[in-house]
Amino acid sequence: SDLHFGGHADLPQLEALDEFLASLGVSAVVISGDLSQRARHGEFQAAHLFIRRLRTHTPALVIPGNHDIEWWKSPFDLAGERAKYAKYLRYFGPELRPWLEVPGAVIAGALSSYGVVAGSLTWNLRDIAVKGHLPAAETDRVGQLFAAAPANAVRVLVTHHNVLAGALSRRMGLAHWRSTHRRLVATGADVILCGHDHQEGAGQIEGTLAVSTAGTHSFRSRHGRPSVFNLVRVEAHAVHIQHYRYETAGKRFLRSDTASFARKGGGTAATVSVAGGDQPL
């Protein structure tokens, strides 16, 4: 997550990430938003080339983050929803809510980055155009998609904003997160992949739904912590989240902390790399 192509991108790290992901043999790569820093053409062009390289060896799903929106072109959607995503759509295709099916898994993107709209507003001025939200229509859509999937498929939900509070920031990425948590559990997802907070994390919603939060591959990590991406493996009865941290001196990714959570349902296994820090588990 949070590649932030532009002035904050860590290019040596992105080069190392490109090479390392190709070696993992994962089922899919997910990039959960903030491809750019200021939604500029050059930033999107660089991100487009990076993702095109990834897709030569691995299926990839990409969704927009709050930095990928020109929200000022359509505050409160006064000029329509798609006006504020025009540049993003030019480079990453017509779908703001993509989904990807790979052997053993269905991966569904859920749009949480809307800019300035009623659902993302809070009483905190610093949240303007930063907070996200997941409307009921969005979680209902994903729930219907998962309901139609094969019974034994792993169900992966992807959103940009962190759905659990960051360990350092103590901030939720979503406005109205309590009601959103209930609806996320109801989708039937096995694991949620997200980013936005610029710090890695692994946890659960209501003690049942695993959440993998990726860090950032830019210079904007919290408190100068190493950048991290997550390798997620879903087994029949467990979800495993392996953090990989970037070592600047060696320009390489190293295996770091691991978290494992019980999975509610049974089914097949899948391995997903979440770009956000050996071999797969």
C-alpha cells in the first residue's frame, strides 16, 4: 500500500520490491491505494509502469486511495463521482471497485476513498479529504459477490483506509467505523487487506475477521520505522500474516513479525502479497 510515487517515493526500495515480489510465487498481488502523492500525471504514469511490470508474472488488483483523488473537482459529488477520479481511471482502467478471481480465491476491492462527501466528514478538521468511509451499498455489493463465489474459495476484501486503529497514530482510517465493522463481518470475508496508516498491523474485527494492514513504500513511514509489506496466506482454518520489512543498508526485504488468526470457514489455501514489508510460508 501507499507507494506515493512522486517526491516521497523511495525508488531503491520500489526496485527491490519489484524484484522480491516476483520471487515469492504468490497467487496475487494487491496494492491498496495511494499510488500517487498529488494525483499528478507523472506520478500515475510511474505507478502504471510499476504495476504493469508486476502483472507480467502475477495477477494484481489495484484500488485508489485518498491521495489518488482530485476531490476538489467534485466535492460532495456535485459534478458526479467519476470527475474526481478522471486521472486515476485513465491509467488504471474503468473500474473503481475491481475484483479478481484466482485459483482458490476471490479478491474484491471496496472503495473507501471519496474525498469530501457527507459520509467521510467528522468534527475534526484534519479529517477533511483524508478520512474514508464504506457505504452500506459498498459492503452489500461485496457481500453479494462473495455469496456467489465457490463455497471453498478464500474471500479477500480490499479497501484503502485502515479498518483498525494504528498502533502509533491511534487513528481509525474510516469515519463511522463501528457500524462499518458490523457490515464488514457480515460480508463473509476471510481477511481484509488495507493500508493508509503508514504502519503495518495485524488484528481482528470483533475477534473473528482477520485484518492485514500494510505500511508504506515511501519516506513517510511513522516515526522513521522500516517500510513493510505483508504476505498473507489463508489455510483451511487459519489466516497467517507475515510482515516483511525493508532494510535500507542492504536494499532488501527481510522476514519480520508473524500473526495467525483462526478462520471461521473452511476451504482451500491462497497466498496474497499486500504491497504497502525467503519464501512464502
